[in-house]
Amino acid sequence: MAGPLQRRAAGRAGGLIDAGRLRVGIDGVFPLSAAPQAHARAERGHLQGKIVLRVVD
């Protein structure tokens, strides 16, 4: 479970994202059914951001 410090940091990060002052880099978006391919992409390295698995269309 997250402690008070982690919750405060997450809240601050969320505020920065909402304000457009912090951007999260996304390397690729994959459907959940392509999780093995997404994992392989991450293992190859050279990512330019995070890999996102889309759970619902």
C-alpha cells in the first residue's frame, strides 16, 4: 500500500499532467490480445516511452 509520501507525489504528478506541464511518453499502444508482442517490443529495448495495453476498445 502506498504511504502518505507516495500518495502526495502521485497527486502532484497528476496535477502536472492535467495542467499540461508533464507529459508521459508513449512508445506504442497494443490491444490486450497482443500483450506478448508488446512485451517483446519492450524487451528489444530502445523504447521512446511506455508501452500501453488497451484493455477495452
